[in-house]
Amino acid sequence: MKISTSLGTVLVSVIFYLSSASPFVICSSLDVTIDNHSPRHLKNNGSLLSNQMITSIKLHGILLWASMGFLMPMGILFIRMVNKANENGRNVRVFFYLHVIFQILAVVLATIGAIMSLRTLENSFNNNHQRLGLALYVAMWLQFLTGIFRPSRGSKRRLKWFLLHWILGTTVSIIGIINIYTGIRAYHKKTSSSRDSSIWTILFTAQLSCLVLFYQIQDKWEHFQKQRVVIDESDHHQNTNTSGRSNDQTIQVVTGNDQEQKVMVPQPCRKSNALVNLFKLI
């Protein structure tokens, strides 16, 4: 709890610093200012500044993809692995802190992307991507705060907190993924670049499919291990029975005369066969 609170304090300090910093610092790699990105300035300066705007949009998309499309789903996978590592206390701590670190990084990158969008891009909130992004940003911060101020185990509020944290986390992750697709569509409408939007859609879908596959594998891994044990035990039992039957294939019978020995092959247990064997001995 103390560690989470400390990390939250550091994150809030970073966010306040970024929000108070000039957009030139935030987008130093772009070498642009707010005035150069204003819609009025774009209309007066033609395609050169439009290219700068496109670069800003791409950077915004990359930041939000890294936050909502990679770090946050990976954080969910790590916390799922905590349930699979209950027998090993060290693994539980490792996966838990990975979950915390990835979620904090996701919030930081999403906040930087949101600040950059508000300061350097046109935000009329007249499309679904911008409206959904604003609601998502509020829900993401609410989810982060519930993670910091979690009650201790055994508390009466723990169950309610867990349900709220789980519902918010799942909702933010799913809506974040949806909003990435709406962002790619909005980029296509703004730039008419079908090639870039198609490539990004394919790459993001492939990456998302890999995450879903990994989620399914780790979720069913214990079941796979149990199936392997059952198969191994079945094979061992079958081999034991086979070796036992092979050892009983021949029976050596010694009569009263030590020099007369007969080797007999067992036959089905029937009265007629028993009599036949008896007469052979005589």
C-alpha cells in the first residue's frame, strides 16, 4: 500500500509537470509550437504545416497505442498470472509489481498523449473518437486511483473495491482497444491515407491476437499440465500391464522325473482346457 501510494505521488507530480510545461518541451522532436499547430495557422500555411500536423497525430496515436493497446493489456495479463503463482510468494510479488509498473506507464503515456492532443491538435469533440477518448481518460484515472487506495485484505470493503477495480480495468482496456480502431479510422478520414491506416489496422489486429492467444494459454496452462500427467500415468499403467502379460507367456512344468520338462503355453481358463493340460502332464 505504501509503495503504491509513493508511486502514485510520483506519477501525479510528473503529470502536473507535463501539464505546466510548454508544448515545445512535450513535442521537442517535432520542433513545432502551439501557434504553428492551430487550425487557423494551418489554413494559412498550406501543406508543410499539414505534414507537421500529421506527424503530431501519428505521435499521439503511437502514445495511446503503447498505453491502451500494449501496456494496459500486459498489466492485466500479469495480474492474472498472480492467481497462477499462489504457491510461490516470490513470483506473486514479481507479477504484482510488473502489473503496477505497466499500469503506471500506461497512465503516464496516455496523459502525455491527451495533453499533446489538447494543446496541439484540433479538438472540437464532434466525433466518436474524441468523445470516447475523453470518457476513457476520466475512467482510466479513476481506475488508477482505486488501485492506489485499495483496502487491506480482510477488510469489509475489500470485496466492493475488488469488483469496482476489476470492472473499471476490464472496461477501460476493452474501450481503449476499440478507441484505437476508431482513431485509425479518424486518421484515415483526416489524411485520406488508406495505405497507412490499413497497415496499422493489420499490425494492431495481429498484436492483439497474440495477446489473446497468450491469455488463453496461460489461463488453461494448469489444465494442460493436468492432462499431461493423466496421459503419462495412463501410458505407464499400460506398459506395466503389457510387461506383466509378456512375463506370463510361457510356463515351465517339472514332473516327477527331473529330466522330463515340458513348456506349456497358457490357454483360456476353461474346464476342457484344464483337462487337456492334465492329460498332457500324465
